[in-house]
Amino acid sequence: MVVAFTGDPFLAREALLEEARLRGLTRFTEPTPEALAQALSPGLFGGAGAMLDLREVGEAEWKTLKPLLEGVPEEVPVLLLDPKPTPARAAFYRARERRDFPTPKGKDLVRHLEHRAKRLGFRLPAGVAQHLAGLEPDLEALERELEKLALLEPPLTLEKVERVVALRPPVTGFQLVGAVLEGNAKEAFRRLRALREEGEEPLRVLGALSWQYALLARAWMLLKENPRPKEEDLARLEAHPFAARKALERAKGLGLEELKRALDLLMAAEERAKGGKDPWLALEEAVLGLIDPRVSAG
């Protein structure tokens, strides 16, 4: 019996280890034909069975393992950890049992964090769960942070969490947009310099800026339809509720032509960056153009 565990690496590995515990398997077998053949043969102190981690297994190695896996009897458990199977392995799993564990996102990720905190013996406030969900998609990294939070004295406040959690927020362009809209060139370029020193990719920053301005444009259109949107209307903006509310506040002071110009300028900057121009220079010119309308998008 071959069972493949795919999807999110953390969830897939956890599910595999639980299944292994139920079947009496205690350690991973080296993914070689020799080690697998030995594991599939009953020993003096236990039955046959194997756990294989295929995350670093290439196509050539897979071809040597596949014939052995095709001949596994139904009563012999073989558990495969393969979060992102190659097309060849995915085709092999179609005729066998495959348990897929997709990475939770959005509200599902918030619920996942709340559930994991409960397993660790503490309650995770909704605001803290949303904050953590916005930091890192890697569930294993989030689990390590939850283990640290379990040691804190309640109540668990956002301020406490920010002091303890080591994960760095992804580039959002949020503060950068704020500085740009305020016309604060000194602050905007200070943030750009900090991102560069941290090794951030300029195209990622450009993408984050474009996303933020697209969010402002959606917020502007929502306000045009309904000057007093309700909480349930925020879902239309396709953003975290906090970011959506902030976008609505900022969009009130903007005009449609201003937003169109900003999006055109960012698109032109991205084209220049991808077309061979120094990406950081293209980004800096874009930020300057967003602050000073006299600067051309070309």
C-alpha cells in the first residue's frame, strides 16, 4: 500500500508522521533502491514498511525507486512525503492513494493559527491571528512562533507579539505609499534605502507599490458607488480588512486621474526595469514621479 502525502510541506509531513505512528513506522528510509528493498523485506523484529522523503529526489533517482514501489503489496505500508511532486510522480500517484494538504490562505490561515494555538494550550486573539497570517506563509515558521507565544503571560496583546515574533513582514508598499501620498520624499527614499540594504528585490517593491495603488483605485470606485461603505463591502477590495479600511481613508482625497497616472507610471517603470534599465533606478524614478506630478512617466 503506497500513500503519498502532498501539498503544504508542514501539513503533509505532520500527517505522514501521524500515519506512521499508527502503522508502527519510526524512521525515514534512505531514498535508494537498496535501502527501500531492505525496508520492504520483513525483519526479525518487525514487519515490512517504509517512509520516504522525496523532496530532494531527482528524476533519475525516482526511476530507480519506481519499480520497487510498483510492486509493493497491499499489506505493506509505504508512506511518501512529496509536497510538490513532479509530473511523473503525480501520474504515478493517480493509481494510488494521495492525501493532499493545501496551504491555508486568508481566513483559512487565520483559523489554522487559532486551532494550532488551542492545541498548544492558549487562545490566540483574532487581531493577533490576523497579524501573524500576514507575516509568513510558511506554516512551520509560524508554528515555531506560536510555540514562543505559548510561553507568554496572558493577555496576549499585539504589542507583546510584535516584540517576540522574529518573522519580518513581507514587502507590502504600505508605508511607502503613505509617504508618497503625503509628499514626503525624504521618508519615501529612506524606506527605499532600507529595503535595498535588506536585500529586497526592486521588482518586488514595484509590484507591491502597483498592488497598493490598484487597491486605492478599487477603494475609490467603491466610494464612488457608496460614499459610506459597510464592513461587508470591504470584501470587494480583496485585501486584509485593515488594509482595506486604510485604503478607503486614503482614497477619499484622491482623484481618478491621479490614480490612473500613478498606475501608468508604475507600469512604465516596471517595463523599463524588465527591459534592461537599472531596476533600482527605475523604482526611484517611479517614486519621485509619484510624489512630483511634474516628473514624466516615460
